[in-house]
Amino acid sequence: MGKPMRRRPRIILLAALIALAPVLAGCEDEFDLDKLDVFGLNKKKPLPGERHDVFPGGVPGVVQGIPPEYLKSNVEKQQQADAAAAAEAQKEEAAQTAAEQKKKAAEAEAAAKPKPKPKPKLVRVPTKPAPTQVTVQPTRAQPPQEAPWPNANQPPPQQPQGQQPQSQQQDAAPWPASSPPGTFSR
């Protein structure tokens, strides 16, 4: 008998929750869970200082209430303004087409007139000076100064002790004292 008794309070509690659920759901606009905060767990400490509106007269550029383009009276005014703008656009388009037709007619008249022939351009050819005769005479060739080549069997010539060989003298000489570059000597 003890087991059926234990189930009854659970069933009653479940039935009470099911009965209260629609009541709580119907009061959701007025029902605030923060009002049920008995222990003050959801309260925040406010920041120190005064509070002022950022835009006291309303946000600039934002119309308060229903925008005027959604009102019936403004819709009719807007349609009239659109019709007037369309008529103005048609007038401007007609004026443009008339101007284009005048321009095309002027171009056609200009094309019908014979164009004068361009004058031939004279091209001046530069005159060349008369060629000058140049006579070249061969120069007398000097006999080459031949230096005897040493034979492999001959010993090199003896040089005095105070002098260096000629190739070493040329290498040791500073550059300005030697012959300028680009010249050839034998």
C-alpha cells in the first residue's frame, strides 16, 4: 500500500504545473521574472554619474512616426510629382532630338558642298656639296729596325749589375711617364 501513496503527490504536482502553464503563458506581457528576484541576484550596481539623452530632440535624419510616403494623401501627391517629372523629361528629350536633327542637317549641307582641293606641298631637297677630290700618296716606308732574336743556344746578354732588365723597368715606371694608352710602339 505504500507505493501508490508515493505516486499521488507527484501526479498532483505535475497536474498543477500543467494547469498553471497556460495561465503563465497568457500573462507573458505583464509577467516579469525580474520581479520574482527575491534575493536580489539580478540587480546590478548602476554606474556613477548623471544620465542624459544623447539626442533629446530625436535622432537627426530619422522621421518620427509613420513615414510620409506611406500615407494615402502623400501617395497621391507623389504620383502627381512623378507625372510632372515624366512630362518634363519628355520635353527635354524632344528638345535634344530637335537639336540633333539640326546638327545632322548642318553636317549634310557641309558634306554636299564641294571641298577645295588642297594645294600641293613643295618639298625642298637639301643640296649636297660637290664631292672633294682627295689624293693619297704613299709614304716612304722606313726600313724596319730589326732586333736580333736570341737563339736558344745563346745565353742572355750580360747586364751591368746596377741596371734591371728593360721589361722590369717598364713595369716599374709610373703610368703617366709611360706611353699613353692606345698607342703602339715597337
